[in-house]
Amino acid sequence: MPLLAIDHIQLAMPAGQEAAARRFYQDLLGLAETPKPPALAKRGGCWFEQGSVRVHLGVEAEFRPARKAHPAFLVDDLASLIQRLREAGVGAIEDKALPGYERCYVADPFGNRIELMQRL
């Protein structure tokens, strides 16, 4: 049976940091928050989506950021997004090692690695 698509990615976050998640994923990356089902909402965390891009942030008791494993998001104006992130105090490490793409790495508020890519 073949895989059809990725439904969502889940990243871990520390408890009680939903406001920081919203500032990064909603305000800076432009993903809309979507309500979690009531049975899952009591666990904390946040869900965000835009079209087929869905990111779930789940609370992990012994949280450790993912510094190597990461999602890679395609964007249509990487330069503007990098500028917006830097203006908000988010560092961006640009990397041109992948032919056909402009890309950079950033860390979410919890230290999880996020790759942002634009096709050339």
C-alpha cells in the first residue's frame, strides 16, 4: 500500500509556551492556528495550518529541541521572510549548498531546527 502524502508534522515544545509558538508560527511564518480537538486540547500545544502545510506542536514533559531533524518549508519570497524573522530577533543561517534552491535555517522559540526553502 503506497503512502499518499504527509498529513502533518509534529514538533515538540515545552509546557506553557503556546504564546511563543503563536508568535513564531502564526505571526512570523503566517500559519493560521486551528483548534485542537477537545480531547487533545487539554494536553496543551498548538496546531497551525495553511493549505496542505500542517504543523502540530505537542507538549513534551522532558523537552529537548530537535537540532538536526527538521521540517523544510517551501516559501515564495525567502528574502522577505528572512528580513521579517531577523527584525523579530530570529537568526537565520543562509545555506546555498543545495542547487536549485535558496534556503536558510532558523530555530523556533524552543530551539527546533526549521529549514525555509525557495526554488530558483
